[in-house]
Amino acid sequence: MNIIIVGAGEIGRHLAIELSRQEHAVSVIESDAVHAAELQSEIEGKVVVGDGSSVNTLAEANIGDCELFLALTSENSVNLMSASMVKSMGVERVISRVHPGLQREEWLFDFRGHFGIDHIFSSERLAAIELAKFIRNPDSLVVEEIARGRIELQQVRVSNKSDAIGEPLKSLKFPANTRVALVSRDGSHEVANADTVLQGGDIVTVFGAPHKLRQLVGRLQEEIHLKDGPRVVIFGGGEYGFSLAQMLESWNCRVRIFERDPELAQELTDRLSNTTVINADATSVAELEEEQVGEADFFVATSSSDEDNVMTCLQAHNLGAQNCLTLIHRADYAKAISSSGRHFGVVAAVSPREASRKEISRYITTDKFHIVRKLGNGIVLQTHVAKGAKADGKTVADLKWPDGCVLVGLLKGLQAIVPGADAVLEAGDQIFAMVANKAEKKFLRLVH
């Protein structure tokens, strides 16, 4: 695949190297000549020194042959401008990295639609999501965000105490805007329908608005629903720590943040409503002891220093913290710590670079849809309703969907829902579906 990357910083360089290893035709635009020269020695591809929002530079990088464009600098303006330009030049798939603050404003303004960009993401938010999975859903087997974070996928085991056992799904009154999509039992997988009956021990894949999904998961897991929220201590109040705290506040977690910078600590106090901000240095054992960090259920290190993150996790573990999670900026270090970290108290290490690579990888395809996740003998896919397709202008109930297909998300501009029978599908809508392998072609014929 012909791929152009703008920006050879932390994220862009990692992606360029990985994609080059996979034998994609990679071209990189980097404004810093030193960084460009370093990357040129590491990849089998073209590195152009210049401005990614310059037409001449884009032409030098062969924009006419580009199939996937990735704007990955640390500057919103450069990324959005270059991405919008190449989309108007005819590049089919365009992805832009943005600051997490901009992504948090998506519910107020449709940046993707305005700039004509297929997908935007924040590496900080992706890393925070990965860390949050271990805290919010410790008993969930899989957690994934779709539809700009408005819909969540979870995979959970049905408790033998659940009142959902033994009744067909059509008779169960689950929360609105949620959906049971896949049931796995004894190694077999069934895309759920109205007559599906759950049993204790089943692994079910569910979708829904995060706050609603919590109610559904609680009902399926019963005893977990009754637990108090975990006690979480976060080291570092930068964008990673702030994004994580913001996610956890709405999930009944008792959150404290250590931040040594007094100005940033005050800013966090003003911006977070249910989080205790401690203006102290978490690399100090005395400070950790004074704040009784040993009683925390989770200690999460999110500072900009990998060394400080690992060492504070070790200190917190020695003081008695049950689970330690850490942010590690170097992807190879994160992999090593994740594989052996439990020996010294680190449950998981998350790399922003690797989280970004995983997010982008599903767009590296020539198909008209993106695979969000492979589950059992089916896939969760994202695609759009094409103009003139059978589904265009119809309600969900109007269409005869193939067996083995469940709609789990509908994205219309700024609105994201789990579509009901009366939801109208229109050209340009983004839809998400759980589709069995046997139903994939029939499903795509309805929407394309």
C-alpha cells in the first residue's frame, strides 16, 4: 500500500518503521533535517525534508499515488490543514492525529466533516483508554471504543447468578442504547438474535453507550455490579493523567492525582470535579507513604519519564498497592515490561506509540470497510452507507438483514447511537456491525 506520513516524531517514526518492515511503500515528510536523515537510515522508503502542508512538498512525496495519508505531527494546525488538502486532492483515506483537547470538543463541532478527514485520533487519549480498561473493567475480557468513543464494546462472562439466564433476549429489558451482539459457548460463536438464550458461563460481546453499558454488564455479572468503585492513584497530571482521570470520574472510581507543578495542580483542581489533586512529588517514598498509596487498588504512572514511571510503580507496589500500571513511551520497553512486569508488581505497560499503531492498522486495507475487531468466527466492521444503496433512506426495520448480522453503532454527524428498528440510514452515515463471516458479503451489498 502507498502510504505518506507527515511528521517523524515519536508517533510518526514508530509507524514509518513498522509499516516499512511490513513492506508497504512508505514516504515520510519531516521538517527537521536531522530527524529526516535519522529516519532515512532506518526505513526502505522516501524521506522528504519540508512542510507537510506545502503543495510542492506533497508533490515531491508523490501524493498522486497515495492510498493512505497519515498526518502525525504534534501540531493540530499542520495535521488538519495537510489532511484537508490531500483529501481535496483525491486521496481516499486520510487520518489525522490531534491534541486530546480538540478531540474532547468533537461533540460540539464536527471536525472530521468540516475538514473532510476520515478519522482523527489522539495518542494521549488512546493510551489513557488502554490504561482505563484495566481499571474500569477488570473482569471484562475485551474492551474497545467505537464511534468516536460514544459507543463501547465489552466482552464479559455471564455470572451464574445473573437474572438474564434462561430467557430469550427479546424478553429481557436491557438498558436502552445497548446491544448483545455475540455469544460464545464451549468454543462456538453465535451472532445473537432475538431468540438467543444466555447461559451461565457464556462469554458475551455487548455494545452500548458507556454509562448505559455499565448497567448491562452489571446485570450480566451481578456480583460485580455491587462492588464499590476502585481507589486509583495517578502519578502525573499531564494530558495522559488528566485524560485518564476524566474517564474514571464517571465510573464511580475514587481518583487522586499526584502533580508536582503547583500551577498545573491548580488547573487540574479546576477542571476535574470528582478527583483529589495532590501537589506533591510522587517519586518521593515519603510522599507516597503520607498519602497512604499502599491502600490503593490501582497505582498508575503517567508522567513523561519512563524511568520515573517504572520506579514509582516499584515504590507503590512495595508499599502495598495491589495493581500497578505504567505508561512507557518506548514501545519495545513497554512490551518487555508487560511480559515480565508482574514479577515486580506492574500489571501492564502501555505505549502511546503502539496504541496509535493499533488504531491506524485497521485502515491499512483496500477494502471499503475497516475491521474494528475480529471476534470468534465474525468481525466487528465499520463502513458507510453509500448513496443509492439499498439501505439509503430506509429504516433498520425496512431492510431484510442477513442472519448473522447485528447493527451495533450508527454515527450521524455528531450523534452516535446503537440503532433501533426505527433508525433511518442515510448516505454518508457511518455504521458499525457485528457480522458473521458467512453474512459479510450480503451485509455489504445492502449498504454499498
